Amino acid sequence: MEQADSCRRAALEAVTDVEPAALHEYIESTLESASMVPGALTLESARTVGSTDPIGRDDGIVTHAAGVQLIYEGLRLTRSLAHEEPWTDPETDVDGDLEILAADIFVARGFYLLARTDAADKAVRTVQAFGRDQTHRLEDRDGSDHAATRDTNLERDVLELAVLAGATAVDENPSPSLLETADEIAAAAGTSFPAVERSAIGTDPLSERSLEDSPTDRATSVTDS
């Protein structure tokens, strides 16, 4: 859980100056309850291909993990809003406006934390792919196989970003084993990662704790595609 807690703290620090208070409280509560699987996988990827524990380093790896996490939270929230369209109901319209602002801030701060890193281009491609998927999803029937696939692409793409951000933070490329782990987690997750309590000791393959125990190796590196 140390990886998840470190990522959560870094993500919260990145949004401490958000105003007004209501917006900041919403963003803070979202991060407090969010699963840190993307951020934890970023740190685990750095640990696996690097020579030291990334949490004990001061070169910004935890900040990179927070960047990945924030981008995911923003896109996940955007997807939820696009499906639910809260602004069509007068009773939820105000909440919807707040959530739209929060989603924009999550993504913007995530980009800021990953700027000038080797994962920056991948972050841009992840957001662009999400936009295309959600645009095409409007053409698909809700509940169709195409619509479901387009939705789950976000989790897959974000975990690929996490692996790349973690590995390149220690000047390495992600190994095939790490990329395979990311695919397996994404396939099992569907459209959401499990919300894991800080004190929980996970046994589920998707839990934040179990990422530290995932079978990874230092196999020959491959470049991001």
C-alpha cells in the first residue's frame, strides 16, 4: 500500500491550489476514494526495471505516477459524464458543471506533471485516443460490443502509459513482461479499477497491493508503440 499512498499524496499536492473551495473539496474527495492502480503500476514499473525503490528517490518518479493517475481520473470522469449527461436534469446540473471542471483540471495537472518526460507524447496520444473512442461510441448502440470495447480502451491505454512512464523515469524501456501485466490488469478491470482502502491487504489480482507481487522480470526492453 506504500506505493498507492505515495501516489495519492503526490496527486493531492498537485491540486492544492485549486479554487473555489467547493471544487477543491470535490477534487480532493475524488482522489481520496480513488483506486491508485495506474499510479501504483507506474511506481512498480520503475522499481522492476530500475535498481532502487522509486519511493525512496527524490528525482520525481512519484510525481510521474501522480501525473498518470490524474490523467486517468480526468478521463474516467469525462467518460462518466458523457454517458450520464447530468446537465439534462435541473437537479443535477450544478453537480455536472462542477464535475466537468474537475475533469479538466485532473487532465491538465496530469499533463503538467508529465511534461518534459519521455512519457509526454504517450500521454497526448492516450487523450487523443480517448476522444476518438468516445466520439465513435456515440455512433454505437449502448450495450453493444463496440461500445463496450471503446470504453475499456481507456483502462488499457492508461496502464500502457503507466508502464512507459515508470520505466522511462529510470532511463529504461518497459519490458514485455510489464506490458503483458498491464494488458492482463486492463482486461480484468473492465471500465474501472477497484477502489482499495489504504489499510486493505488486497488478494484480488487488480488490487493495489498485489501489483507489488505481480510476476515481472527484467527481460529485453521494447519501445512504446
